[in-house]
Amino acid sequence: MSVVWAATAPESEPFHLVERHSELKDLADRFSKLRSRGQGHVEVRSPDADFPAIALSFRDDHAVVHLMNDPERMSLLVGDGTVAPEGEVEVLVLDELAVFTGDFVLDTDRAWELVLAFTQTWAAGPLGEWWEL
């Protein structure tokens, strides 16, 4: 299966929004390298359309998933209870740490499973509840 993606480099380089068109395995390999490093940011979309696209931002076992429906609309996936709603975590968004409340935090492995599910249908609705920003 073919996907279009961009991600932080496994080294200490900043995020570069240079999309790659490759097989899903290449994206999975990059995610594995980032996961072993402990943090990263990945954006994924269909090769056939710019939107929807999703972004997985994570640090250690905490992740946040963004949905871009179009250039003007962005949503956050509601969290899975990994962190209490009043808790806060920092995750890597692009190349900077950003703070999110537990309302939007997922377990990183679960978030990756959702990215993989997204690549099967290119539909974000079935992934869970979205909170529009």
C-alpha cells in the first residue's frame, strides 16, 4: 500500500515538511526508529488527496493525534484515558514540545494503530471522537 508522509528525522534534526511517497512499510520503519528514540512527529495522507490527513505527535508513551480536514480545519482525537483529563503532557509537534491535557492524550502504541487503520480507508471518523479546534 502506498502512502504520502512526512516525519521528524531519527537523528536530532528538526522536522522537515518534505513529503515522501512510499510504501507503508517505509513509514512503519521510520516510526519504529522514532519510537526507539522516544519521540517524534509523523504526518500521513492518501497519495490521491491532500485531505484528510492525520498527524501523530508523541513523546515516550504519550501521543496526540491531529486531523486536518482541509487547510482551515483541524481537530484533535479525544484521548483514551491514558492520562487523567486534568493531567498535562508534552509531546513533540513538528520540532517543538507542546502541552496537551489528558483529554487528548492516547497511548503511543494505540495512536500508531489508529494511524495504520487510517491508511486502510483514509477515513478519520471510525478512529474515534474528534474535537474541532
